[in-house]
Amino acid sequence: MSAIRFAAALIMAVVLVSPASAAVSDRGRDTEIQAPAVSPSDEPTGPLTIAPGSGADLIRMVERKLPGARVYDLNLTDEGAVPWFEVKAYRAGQVWSTMIDAATRRIVRSPDAKPASDLDPETQRDLGDFRRIKMKLSEAVVIAEQLGGGRAVSAGLHRGEDKLVFVVVVVSNGTLKEIIVEPDK
């Protein structure tokens, strides 16, 4: 996951979980964003509520729909009328993108495929490494949600210290937490 894309995911998650206060952990640096407090419920997001459930459930749903595929990216987006998750998977040289409505957890756009060779060289290299590791993104999300005490709104590959890691952003009580999970540890 590129730094720009990660920053966009964090900003999107902050916007969607407001009016709750949010803290963003960026590898040791905390930035606090203040807003009015809200009562506890299913991650309040102003007029929208993100449906309950784990980000890992969304990943598993896409992997069931695309037998043999491995999801490598989960991203909450609001480009359009309603917020949705974009879930990207790799299978047999193809990258598949699926849209899932954030409020209903239903697939709103079936998987689209494009050749992995159309991706930028950095993403192709990360996917090559991803195919060699055993841990699934859904497993990394479960670990991060347990550690962060919330639900994943973004998860994906990131190259840190020249090794591939999973970076998962979890929202819990209006707080964003970035959790890094090293695969196969």
C-alpha cells in the first residue's frame, strides 16, 4: 500500500467516523483530531453507520466468490453516493476488484478483472512476494482487530525495511489505530 494511498485511507476513515474523536498512530507519532463525542453503537459516521462485522468477513466473502483468489487489499472509500469497501484479490495473473456497500455488506459490483501486468512495478513486486507468504490478509485483519479492539477499515501490503508486511487500520470508539502485522511470524 503506497504512503499516499494509506494517508487517503486514514483521512477517509477519520471523515467517516466523525463526529467521534480520532487519533492516528503513524509508527509512533500520534495526531489527535477532536470532534464531539457520540454514544456507542455500530461505528457512527454521521448519517451513515458501517454495518457490524469484521473486515476479515469481507475478505472471506470475496475469496469465496473467487475460488483460488487471495485478497491483498481492503479499502474503505466514499467516491460516490455511499461509502463502500473496495476489495482487491489476485488469481492466476489477474487482479480482481470487488465493491461492497459499507452499510449493508452486500456486493454492489461484481469482481472486475485486469491483468496484473497492468499494475505498477512496485505493486507487481509486492504481489510476487505476497504469493510466496502463507498468511492470508484475513488472518492479519483478525490479529489487528483483536489487538486494536475494533474493526478494520483498511488493510493491505506495505514494504517496510525491505520486507513485506500487512498494514491494517482499525477503528475503535472513534479512534484510528495503525497495526503492522508481519506475515508468517
